[in-house]
Amino acid sequence: MLIKSFKLNKKLFVLCLVITVLLSSIAVYYSFANSAIAEEAEIEEKKDFIKWVDFNVTAEVLNLTAKLDIDSHNGKEDVVYDWIELLAFLSCKNGGNFKSFNKNDLNSLIAELKNGQTMEDLTQNMKFYDYYYESYLAVLGGFIGNYSVEVIQEDGSKVFQEKYGLKAFLPIAKNYSFSHYDDFGNSRSYGFKRTHLGNDLMGSIGTPIVAVESGVIENLGWNQYGGWRIGIRSFDKKRYYYYAHLRKNHPYAEGLENGMTVKAGDVIGYLGMTRL
């Protein structure tokens, strides 16, 4: 009896041990699964931005859509256009490749909008519309809109006039000549291997450099790659402007400091050839 009881108890012990291990495994699995789900949710939450997008909209398409936007607002037309919406729609039509841009796509879109259709109606089945809209808004947001400009009247007095149009400036001051070296995307090896995410404009040393867009100065001083430089962040924090290779002995306009606000068109520095 003792032997049978021992054998029975041993079987029960092993069974209980198996059940315990099984329950522990299930608990660990669910704990791991819940942790994994929570971690995945956290990662998804962190991925609420677009890390990279190829912006290859041509000058032709930019001009066409910008004109539609500006003319419709200034003409107080019944239908006003948003050039970023138009660009996002066209990207969906051509898969983001503007080399295959068909002007008929734009003409058809304008006709449908004039006939009472809305962008929401026309894009509801476009899977990537929101993606392109967010991407192009990050690149072009604030470039077109309302702004004030100072004008001189016949009696010599100055007044501010409200206007709607292109608000972004060329970084080279008016009446100064320059040439454009299209080296965006070229390889760079100094320090580490990377691509050049900018364009170089060649001009005379001392040429005034102006702010392309209004914003806040985040970096002012020496940089080992760009020499004397200014870094300005747009107010919506979606664009960062890096003005590099400024003049050696007089790189900046007087009084500039980190944290200061600059307006589009303000002189911020002077062209040079510092560092690489």
C-alpha cells in the first residue's frame, strides 16, 4: 500500500509540476505578449512622423499649382485652391513621380472642383493622399499665404499693405549675382560618409544673405563641416534652414543671437567660403 501510495503521489506530484510549469509558461507568455504589445504600441506612437520622403516636384508643376492658389485667393473666386492639396492629389495620380506628370490630370481636378466636388470627396479612396499631403506640407507649408509688405507712397510716407502670395525669399539679396551648383545628394566623406542635403550658391564674398522664411535662430557659430553658419527653425518647426560657409571675418548681421526671431527677407549674414 505504501509503495502504491508513493507511486500515486509521485504521479500526482509530476502532474502538478507539469501543470505548474505549464501555467507559469502561460503566465510568462501572456506577460511577454502584453509587454510586446505595449512596446509595439509605444513604437507605433513614436512613428507618428514621416522619416524620409523624396521631394521631386518639378518647377513646372510648382509654378502651375502656386499660380492657381494665388490667383484664386486674390481674385476672390468661388473656389479657392490650396497648392499643397493639388500637389498631393497629383502625386497619387503619378505615384510620386513628376517626370510622368500629365497636365490633363490637373485640368480635370480643377474642373471637378469647380463643379462642386471637394478634395475630401475626390481623395477618399486615395491610399497615400494623407502621406503626400503631410510630406509636402512639411516642405512647403507657409510659403504661400497672407503677409504684410511696407510700401512707399507718393508723399514719401511708408505704410504696410496686406497681400496674399509667395512669402519665401531667395537667400541671395536682390541685385547680387550668383550661380547655382546643383550638388544636392552628392556624396560627402569628410568626418563620415553621407549625402549632401543642400545646394551651394556661388557668389562674391560679402554678398548679403537673407532669411528664406521667418523663424527662430537655433544655431549661431562655428561648425566643422560648414564653417561659420546660422541655423534657423521655421515657426511650425517643420523646416530647418542651414546657412553655411559664411564670411570669415564678418559672418553675421549685427546683433544676431541664439533664440532671436528673424523675419523672411531679413539680412542675416554675408557670403563667404569658410570650411569645406
